[in-house]
Amino acid sequence: MVRVKHRYLTVQYLYPATLLESAPKDLPTTIQFRQPTPDDFGAGRLVQAIRAGVEELYGDYGLGMVNTGLKVNYHSTATSTSIIRCPQAHYQMVWAALTYMTKLPKPANTPVVVRVIRVSGTIKKAEEEVIRRAKQTVLQMKMIEAGMAEGTPVNAIMNAVEKSVTKEDARNVLAEVDEGEATEEET
């Protein structure tokens, strides 16, 4: 029997400042691009959007090839990142569908640029990349926050990202403790 192999795409959603009229003009460009994703756009809508994109680009053949192993393992609206699992042989189809996505699906209906920032063979490396990028964003925002007032949107974005990072760190620590207990019981 052959094992089905997967690839994990780490995806980031960027919101171009020129398309966001509601964004304050005094915010730095890096923060304007990395706004939180609307709550209407969840993992289910992301899978639907990917399937629609693959079907549009590759037809029924592409949809059949990608559909079997397509899954969103992680989706954070605070950090605007996702980890998507797809078949190893056809991950380029999913990547192309994400690249050609210009708007979030209907309820959110927001212009977006979807960027694949890492392709990995294990979910562990994809998770490490998400955590590394979230920590980097927090550091950038803290540096910017030092020069801004308390009521700015930067603080709201930073608080959401920090909560997401601490939840992810807690999950990793619990997973490591569980693995350590399992190996001690075996010996």
C-alpha cells in the first residue's frame, strides 16, 4: 500500500493600502498590509475559495487531483496566516489558485493579495515559520508603538497577534510535555 504524501503551504494575506480607504494614513505601510483578516473568512470559506480557483484554472481534472487531500490545518484571523495541507504531487495547483485569488469570498468581499511564504513537507516546520513571523511582527509593532499614542489601531493589532502567539506557544509546550510523558512510560 502506498502512503499519500502531503505538502504544507504557509500562506499570508496582505491587504494593499491603496485599496483600503478606511485605513488611517499615519500607519506605517507594513502594518497597513498586515491587517487582521475579517472574521467572516474562516477555514471553510478558504477551502471553498481554493477549490473554486483550482476548478477555474485546471477544470474538473485539477479539482479531482487536489480535492482528496485539501485541508486547512491552521487559520488565524489575527495574524492573517494559514497552513494548508494538499497532495504533494499537485501542490502547485493549490499555489496557483491562491496566487490568482484577488478578493476574499462574498461575506468579506475584501481585496487581498495571497502570498505563499513557505512550502514544507512537515507541519512542524510550517508551524515554526508561522510562529517566527508572528514574533517578528510583534517586535516590529512594538518598535512602532513606542512612537504612537495609546488609542491607535496598532495597539489593537498587536494585542491580537500577541494573544495568537502565546496560544501557539502554549500548544507547543503541551505537545512536548505529552511526547515526553509517552516516551517515559515506554521505558
